[in-house]
Amino acid sequence: MSENTIFCASLPEAFASVAMTFPDKLMELGQIARFSTNGKPSNTSGWCKPFPDGVGAAFGCHREGTLFVWQCRDANAAPPSFKERQAALVRIKQVKKQAADELAAQYVRAASTGDRIWRESAALDPAHGYIALKGITPYLARQDCGGKVLLPIYGPDGAMQSLQFIDADRNIKKKFLYQSTTKGGRLFIGDPVNGARLIQVEGWATGCSIHQATGVTVAIGFSGSNLDDVAADLRRQFPDSPIQVAGDLDKHGKGLEYAIAGAAAGAGIVVMPVFADGRIQGDFNDLHQAEELDAIASLFEGFAPATEADTNVDLEICSVPAHLLTIPGRLGVMVDWTNETAVKPQPYFAVQAALAFGSVVLGRKYRTSQNNWPSLYFLNVGISASGKEHAKTVIEECLHASGLSRLIGACEYTSDSAVDSLLIDKPTHISILDEFGLILDAGNSKSSTNGATARRRLMEVFGRTNGTLQPKAFSTSGMTSRQRAERESRVIEYPALTLLAMTTPSTFYGAVGSGSMRDGFLNRFITVVSDVGRKPSRRASRTSPPNELTTWAKSRRIEGKGDIAEFAIDSCHDVRPEPTEVPFDPEADDLFDQFDRLCIDRHNRLDADGVGEMFGRVREIAMKVALVVSQSCESPTIKIEHARWAIDYVQYWAERSIQELISKVSDSPFAGLCNDVATLVAKAGRKGVTVPELSRQSAKFKGADERMRKLVYSNLSDDRGIVLTTIQSGSGRGKPRDALVDSKFLLQND
């Protein structure tokens, strides 16, 4: 609110204050005037509506998505009062609604024109210059009366929304139907079916090449900036369908940025073209022309969707891509068994539990050709009494059944020395930490130095799996020779610690501040936030761990070589074992190189939100997961399908957890209080929420004094459009209520 309302003496001055050029045209009071913002006659994205009273106006730019309200006020006048600012807020809403209604009517007219043009169009000439240039099968295209390629763009409801015209006589020119909208528009090549894979692309030629290569249904968004809108709608329409987002490689990285945004919005996976000649610019149609269709098909392979029978869970409760609800190979058996034996199934946590089991079984025994070791940290965030504790049960049962119970570690580390002591006793182990949010909170406390040192030591252990964990230095003055020797022997070679932490959202988000997202601790975890709530308990089967799984675990841990890698590996902490090295196939190496570029770009962009460090170890963790998956499949090498599943899994949960943290983490009690109130107001909808209701539903608000509450009201009004006002009941009967409500509902009531 504060940044969108301008108080100054004149309208031209208001334009200048936001770096917009005042239009050289007559503007009538109460009427919206349109004008160019870039000097081109065809551009009419700028708009201005002077208010009927002549002492205010609203203006902005549709292209930039900006809206400002000007109120005439002398520069020497007192600052605007709270009521004046509230009135300006209401005016913003009114003008915005009028502008939106006008745009909607314009789009309806344009869509009608597009429908007529499409009906009057002719079949496309197979020898059209653009088709020959792109070397594609021209799916769904027609030709207008001027010889241009004509493509329909449909809205989410399946109705005509716009048209794209492509002219290739001299230079390729692409235009959309005048005064239409492409936002949210798409064109399907193939028939989309819930549960079947979908591939989302920017351009039509790219979509034709990918469909020719894969046979998979393709959704064309027609522009990079439209990918996120279309992807979000695809996820709503096809909740069980795996979605791949095909990005373009361009000079400034915008294609990658758009693909990442689409994947994040649609819970999908990014796929980028990889050229044999090493070029770093081009799209999948360029790849088609350079290397034929097989080169495209190979990049989209290994993405088979899971079915309900595959996962033993109700897929309707899951919002993640279906293929990430199981694991390729033997560990997939553990996922199934975990879901079968759960009284309250948590399918996301079942995958985490199986990966953690594989991680500890392979600890100190295997590494990749790029020195990645299988030790991993996992964090499961779920509400209480929802079944998250089952992960601990199944991991310990599987280790006992496999004869590997020695790998079970601690339930908590009280200090850094406790971490060292357990690693000396068990250089390979898994620790399952409950109430991790409370542990984080204790580590943040200035009075809990032991908690902080344990946290720092766990950070160091994660990065020392390929080396030596040295003991802390203390004064040796007064020590005997024997004590000094014992001190020097407290080194751990190739420490293999797997962590599985569990917590509830309230304790986790309450303990995590922005500093925790930057200090390098949380980015070591694969964090899974479950949206599977509390459900009635069921009568689950109480079967023993599958023999297929325990046999696999024994074969991975004990191979019969008879050296330290066999019998002393779990006790000789100060001797380096000789691990089995698992190389990456060339195709997997190329995929991780491509993913590295994506991670760097994502890291840089997330720096603007202060959470760039959360993407700092995503590639490293994905390579560790790929090693675990390759051994789950009993493969001597890490193949491209292992790498792709690992990247899909780690990238998906990294993006999702980052968005959760950005929206829910607060650095101060005041910010947390504002978030609490805003959430309750949003839940209340148009009826709003009264002060007594807030006090009953929010302990933070109940404990705030009157001064703090007024600051909250002001903050919510300025930043989120939430106002404290008097609301009459819908029937007109009953006593009016003073309530906090989103101002959009006040506008609708007017």
C-alpha cells in the first residue's frame, strides 16, 4: 500500500516519481485513457484513470503489472492520516476491478474474432517455408488467407483464447492475435490423460520435435513467461501425471529461468537440451536438426509414472510426481513394505526411510568415481500423530533383520564430543532424531553451547566423508604420554553418518530463522514437508522385512573379500577402508554437468530472497543419491536413469522446501505475529475475523498488548490489504461486527 500510493501536488509529478512518462493526450475525468509506454503506436499497455473529483487518479502499465494511486496533496502538508490511506487503498481496488472488467471484455471480443479466423482458415501447405526450415511434422497447424502458419491457443476451459501467426517469407515473424491474451493459454499435441506423462514446452516447433521423438503428449505454452501459469493448471487438472518442462538454452539464461519456474509451479522436472558439439544455445528443435530424434528421446527417458499398485498408497493424497513415490531397484521393495505396514501411511516419508536405509548400508563401502560417498542427511516435516514415526521403526527393523543392527546410532547428540565418541565406536551408523525442531531451537539458544557445538560438528562430518575427521584441539599440558597418544588416536577416517531427523511444522518453522538458511546446515538435508494430514488409523499388516531386501543389504555390506572393508569396517575408525568405486556412465556425467549449470543459475537467483545457500549442495546431494540408486539396482555403474531419478527427487524437494521456508520463516516475533493473523484472516474469508476470535485462535495475538496490536493492523493494511472495518451481516439483520478482512471482499460487497 505505502509504495503504491503517491501523495504529491500534480499528476505529472506522480508519473515522474515512478519513472513513467506522462502521456501527451487529453484525459477525461472518470474514464480510462490508454497510451504507449515505449513510444511505439501499437503499444497501449499504459493506462490512467483520473477520478471524477479531479484530485486523484490511478495509473499503471499492464505489461509491467504496475498500479499506482495519486492523491493531490501539497508537499508541505501533514502526512496522510490512517483514514486517508485506507480510502486510497479502497480506490486502488475499485480501479483495479474496473480495469480488469474492461480487459476481460476486450479478451472476449478478441477470442470471438480468433474463432472466426480459425474457422475460415485453410489446410496448411506441406511445403510452407517455416515447416521446411524446422523439419517438423506440422501438428494441428492451419494457414490463414495471407499464407501465414496459424496456431490456435486455448484457455484452461478448452475455449479459443488467441491465435499465433508465423510468417517465414524472409525473416521469421511471430505475432499473436491483436488485443487477445495468451496468459494461461496452451495447445496440446496428443491427448492428455491423468496419470500419463506430460511434457511442457515454450514453442510450437519445439513441441512438434519432442512429440515426434517421444510420442508423449506435449503442452505448448507459446512463451517462457507463460510456462508457470500453464504448469500450475496442468498439475490441477492432471494431479497424478509426471510433468517434464523442456527449457531452451539461450544467451542470458532466461529459458532456463522460465523452465525452473514452470517446474516449480507444476511440481515437475526440468529437462534441457544437450548438444554433442558442446554448444550452449539452442532448443530441442535445434537438437532435432543437429542430431536427429533419438538425441531428444534419450533426454526424456527413464520417467515412468508410478501407479497405485506400484506404491501401495492412495495417490489421491499425494501431490508430488508419481515416479518419486518409489525408488528404482531393491529399495523400492522397502518403500512398498513401509507403506503396507504403516498404520497411518506417509508415502513421502517411506521413500526417505528407504533412501536412509540404503545410505547407511553402503556407508564407507562405496564411492563414485567423483569421490561422492553415500552418507546423507534427511529431514521429515509432518504434523503430530500423522505417522511420521513409522520411518524409524522400519529402518531399525530392516537393519536387525539384515544382521546389521550395529549400524543403529543415537537418538540425540548432546555435544560435538558426543558426535565424535559415537563415530569412533561406530564409524558407520544412522541416527534417527525425533523433535528436530526442538534440537534446532536449543542450538540457537545462547545458553546452549553444547547444542551449538553438536550442530557445527554435524556440518563438518557431512563434508568429511572422503577424508579425516580430526579431533578438537585442547591443551595437553599435564597429560601423560598415554593420554596424548589416546588423544591423537581420536581421528575418524571416512566417517559415514546418516541422519534421519523428524519434526513438526510448528516447532521447525519456529526454530528456523533466515540465518539457519544461510549458515550451511539446512542445505545439507533432503527436506520433505508432508501435506498428508491426519487420517484414521488402519489395520496394517505386521509382516517381517522382505527377504529380497535383507539379502540385498547383506550382499552390499559383506562381499566376502575378508579385508577391512568386510569385517573391521564398522569398528576400525582410524584405518581407511578400500571402497568399491562406482563410475558414472558418460551420459550420466553429461546430465550432472547440465544440472550443475542449472544449480548455479538457481543459486544466484535465490540470493535475491536471501536463501541462495539452500541450493548450494543440491548437485552434490543428487550425486550421492544417484550412487544409492545405482546400488539399489545392483548396477556396476551409475547410468543415466539413476542420475535422472536422483536429480528429479533432490531438485523437486529442494524447490518445494525452499518455497515453504520463504513463506513461513520469520526473523522476529512481530513478523511471526503478523503471519499468524494474516493466515487466520485468509481462512475467515469474506466474514473476516474479530479481535476476540483472534485472541482465541492465536496465542501470539492474545499475548500482544494494544500498542503491538495497532502496529499489526497498520502492517497488514500497508503490506497485505487487510483492514479493520465494520461488517454488516449478509441478511442485514444482527449486530454489525468489527473485524479484520481482506479489502477485496469489501469491494465485492460494494
